[in-house]
Amino acid sequence: MIQHIKTIAKARGKHLVDVWRHSDSQPTEITLALVNILLAPLATRIELGPLVFYQIILVGVGGYQLMCVAKGDLNCRVRASMLTFGAFTATLMMYVITIGLPTPSHWGWLVLVFSSFGSLKRLKTEQLHRHG
């Protein structure tokens, strides 16, 4: 019985890893772009203060990512995903350095970094397979 449960858990875990590695990243890219346009500037304004230049960059990065997904240009999507990963990583670092991650909701920045990295990894893999 326990061996059966271990076998099922291992198969489902492998399936989750396969989905994470190979699924289409466009819905994730759109979600991450909208977070950069709508939520990240608001959250950083409320919790870190008026970082106007940085908050404008967040909106620009989100807009660029939406434009790239809408165009369907893989190279553009890879560039936008690099920028998004950088923006979320920078935001996480600003939180860690200034106020830390005092509540579970603040750990969401780590989730966004992880998600943006996964999206970038899938896009880069697709780009390498198409052009390699």
C-alpha cells in the first residue's frame, strides 16, 4: 500500500515538473505583466515609498511584456521575460533590504521571482530548440 502511494506521488511529481518545464508560458507572461503594471507599483509605493522612477520602470516592463506576447515574437518575449525577472528580483531585494518579508503576503515576491524565472526558462528553451 505504501509503495503504491509512493509510486503515485512520484509519478504526479514528475508530471508537475514536466508541466512546469514545458507548458506554454503565455498566460503566465500576461499575469506577470499585469502584476508589474497594476500591483507592483502600488505595493512598492505603499510599503517602500515614492520610488517614482522605479515604479515607472515597472509599468514600462509590464507594458513591454504585454506587447511582446501580443506580437507573438519569441525573441521579444525572451527579452521581456528577462526584464520581468530582473524587475521582480530587484523588488524582492528592495523588500529584503528595507523592511524584510515580515508577513506571508510579502513572500509573494519570492513566488513572483520563481514564476518569472520559470517563464524565462521555458521561453529560452523554446528559443534554443527553434534556432539551434
